Amino acid sequence: MSNIKFFSGEQIPLEMHKVRIVQKLNLQPVEKRLKAITEAGNNTFLLKNRDVFMDMLTDSGVNAMSDRQLGAMMVADDSYAGSETFFRLKEKITDIFGFEHFLPAHQGRACENIIAQTLVKPGNIIPMNYHFTTTRAHFVLNGGTVEELIIDEGLEVISNHPFKGNICADKLRHCIDKHGAENIPFVRMEAGTNLIGGQPFSLENLEEVQELCKENKILLVLDASLLADNLHFIKVREEQCRELSIREITKRISDLCDIIYFSGRKLGCARGGGICIRDEKIFAQMKEFVTLYEGFLTYGGMSVREIEAMTIGLEETMDEEVINQGPEFIAFMAEELQRGGVPVITPPGGLGCHINAMKFVSHIPQEQYPAGALAAAIYIAGGIRGMERGTLSEERNSDGSEHPADMELVRLALPRRVFTLSQVKYAADRIIWLYKNRHLIEGLTFVEEPRILRFFTGKLKPVSNWQEKLVSAFRDDFGDSL
């Protein structure tokens, strides 16, 4: 890993790449931003991209591609069956992860669907460090119940624990004793727990979990979508791994797992996904679902050009200088915000910078979606599109009441190698201003509420005219500035 010091003593992350293709951005005046978020039902997912200046909604499918990836896309073999492009990807999967069996799918949630259809039966319990929205939905739709066994520190917003994504081994042992190993088809570990700040697990913890799985003849399944960030944190935070290469750490992780699946929209910086399977019988079962839901076995719903890009992207993931840029930019942004008093998740994780909405707008009750209200306010203040990760992202209880989230976060994703430091500083500046004016922000209430995954397409309205007051305060402080 590069260790570059500035003569001035300033500590800033240095990009180990140069920009060769650019996309023009558009920053709308604050009045137009208010109009845009109103038309979007105060749901940042429903904003039009032309109205967004910094798109920090997600890191999924919006990462920068390398010149090598773009070049590889030009030599793709577009045969429907038996494509050489697929076999190049399969060889790379075997090279990096050591798995012989691999199935392509169009993205991560397609992999989850296939895993759920194959392995989850009514009444099953699926323990995991922490859920992801689509993961839980697939498992529940197939009759399973998710149990989250994250360590207690994982739900502490401010902490010095380096691996807040660890599973608590005692909780897992109790879960197995309580439900019986025969009712647990697998344990799921998510590399970089998405919903609680992109927090990693340690290699030591994964070894402990695998030992319990092996004892009880339970499969260990790894969601590797955010593996690149997790690899970085293992390398820099785990003593036993500091002298290991990224490739060596990856191999140690994969050797512990029975199934590895991933979204290539994150891991590999392309647009696709896949499942690595160790057991031949399970592989045969899953193959049938690939042809049913995704397409033929050598493309799995993906463009062959994206498959070529993913092959190169997976190889580039083994390069420390490629994967450390994201976490370092996130840490830089978190430190900028903290200097301005803004409450953020610590230590900074992967994927993005996570703002603690519960503390930022502590006066808003969870029934009025504080993280959703803050995400709308951040867009008004700076044209910055973040994502609500709180109660709005939960499903209601069976009696119709709200299921309050463990955390109320606004995630500001930093797609890999996309933003410049000046853009990150701009985002921090507008959010710090908003924090000074946080008393103006009030809650939201639903006007259109879908039954499943409501946070994607639901529409809300403010509980008062607080957004107009925010626009007025912006004009008072910034004048005619965009």
C-alpha cells in the first residue's frame, strides 16, 4: 500500500489514477431542487439524474471503470451458448477464489433469489451478521426467518471497534442450540454490513464462525458484494494479516466458505453478479434456477461486454492501490464532517460516509422517518443525493405498526474512483451548514406506500412547510450561490 507523505504535513488521500473520460454535472438552483424533491415524493430514489449534482445514492453499478476494463469489452464473444467470454470469467473466479463451480446472474439480488429458492424452506432460520433489504425479502418470501447476530458494538454509532461487522459467536451458538442445526440451512456473512455503515468482519471472526458451522454441518455463505472494502480493512486493521497480500487474504476467506455470491455492480465494478459453489449437488440444483430466471448458463442475464469487464475488475480488486481509494476517501469525508460537528458512524466503514440521523435530527420521531427527512434536506441544501437507511427501509409489522430501525442513517455513497476531493469537500460544506440549521428540518409522512420494499418507490410529504423555510435560510446565507 502506498505511503505518501506531504511536506506540508497535510493528510489527504492521493488518487493513484488519472481521469481520461468525464461526464458533465449540473447543479440546479435551490428553488429548483425543492421543486425536484417535491415531485419525487421526497424519495431520493425517484429524483431524475439531471436534477442531481453529486449522486451519492449508491455504489452499485456506478463505479468508474478502468481503461483495461473498457478495452476488454471490445473483444467480447457474444455467442449465446459456450461463450469464451464466460470461460475467461470462470477461470478468473477459480484463480481468485479457488471454486470450480460458478454460475452467472444479472446482479446480487438475482443470486439471493437462486440461493433462497434452492436452500430456504418454510420454518428455516437463517443466522447472519446483519440483513440487507433484498436478502431478507427473498429469504422471508421462501418461508425463512432471519436472525441477526451482530456483536453488540456493531450497533454502537460511535465506537473504536475495528470490526463491527463480526458475528457474536456466543449468539450463534445459542441460535443453533435453540433452533437445531437441522433447521438452519446456512449461516450468511456479509462482507461490509451495508445497512449499519459498511462495517467489516475480521478473518479471525470468520474462522470462528466457520468452526461452529463445521461442527454442526451447516453451510457458510458469504455475500462478497462489498468484499473489496472488507479486504482493505482486514489488511490495515488485523494484526495477523498485515504482511499478507490482498490475494492471500482473499484465498483464506474463500477457503472457509461453502458458497460465495456477489453483485458485480460493486465487486468488480461492472454490472452483473455470480455464485461460487463448492458442493456439486447444490450446483446442479442452482443451475436449473439460472436457466429459469436468468438465461443460459454462460451469460446469466448479463451482457458479454460486462462479463469481460467483470473479469478484469475482479483481477484489479487484488490490487491494494485500487481498493484502498474508496475507504480512504470515505475516512477523509467523515473527518471533515466531524470537524464541523456532524455526527457520523465511527470508525468509518466502506461503501460510503454514514450520517447518524438519530442524532442529527434528534427532535424527529422515528415514525416520521428522520433519515428520510434528512436525505431530502441534504438534497435541497446541495443537490446531493444520498440514501435513507433507517425505518423507511424497514417493512411494517404484521399489525401495520412501524418497525423502528436499529439505526437511522443517511448513506452518502462514494462510488469508487468517481468523485474528486473538491467535490467531497463541497458535500461536507453543505452538510455542515445544514447541521447548523438542523432545527428547521421536520419529518415526513407517506402519501403512497408500497407493500414490499417501500423505500424504492414510496412517496412522502413533509409534515409542515419546513422545506420552504430551509430554502429561505439557504438564500440568506449563500445569496445567489448555487
